Amino acid sequence: MSISLGPGLEVVDQKEGAVKCVGAEEHHIFEGVEFEITAAQDVANDASYDLLFITPDTTTWARITTMQAAVEGECFLYVYETTNSAGGTALTPLNKDRNSSNTSVLTVTHTPVVTGVGTRIRIAKQGSAFFQGSVNGSMLILKQNTKYLFRITNVSGATKWVSQQIVWAEHANLV
């Protein structure tokens, strides 16, 4: 039996006769529309490490699937929307399909100058020992033409190493 959704998109494996099934994350990777930012540095006590995402005013939207932090000490993880900020050092999002030439529509920087954090939409607190944690809990589709601040604030009492990983897929708004 042969069922196809187009060239290279056979639904039934010809050798085994089994139905092929690919999850959403793998599908986005195969399509070249899933991206990732990973950033890390030492952060002084009572200081923050910031990543800024700026979404364009288009109908291509970013859907965050993973927001993770690895920390050496106690810290708070925040996500803010409609941040007032400028500058920062540009980061290039990694396309998770390394064969794809697609680039992200988002502008991403680290250590921007923040004059107003905006509206807090997520918060989590991490423990005092090395811990891999997350603030996701559910998918988050970013609003177009908006700035988002992903902040880790160190409250451990000493300088500690922190890292952030954010993964998202980009898609055209269908509504």
C-alpha cells in the first residue's frame, strides 16, 4: 500500500507496512523552523543575567516550547512582556536542522539595558544546589511586535554560574 502527502512524505513505511508518525517537535526540526538560544555566564549576588527577545510585526509567530535554566545557587527565573530596553549583544539563534538555511525572525540579545521590566508573566525559584529546572509548564506563543525579557536573578549570597536555554518554533498565524 502506498499513501503519500507529497514528495518524500510517505505515510506508510514501504518495507514494514507500518504507519509513520512524527511528533510536533521533530516535525518543526525537519521543516527547519525550530530554533534555540543557549547562553551562560557568572552572575554576582543580587545581579541578573538577561536575554531579550524582540518579535517582529508580522504574522510569523514564535511558539516557545522550552525555557530552562541551570544554576549553581538559589535564583529567581522571570519572564516579562512589553519590556522597555535598548542595546545588548546580539545572539544568533541556532536552527535545530543544521542543514537548513532558514533564519529566525526574532531579534535576540543578551545583557540589554533595561529601563522597565514590563509585565511579569512567569516566575520560578530554583534551589541552593546545582539544579536543572524550568519555568515553562505550558506552551507560550509570543505576541507580535513585542519585547520579552528572560531574566535569571542570583540570590545565593555569592557569584554563581547560570545558563539559559530557550527553544521555539516559528509558524504563520493561521487565525
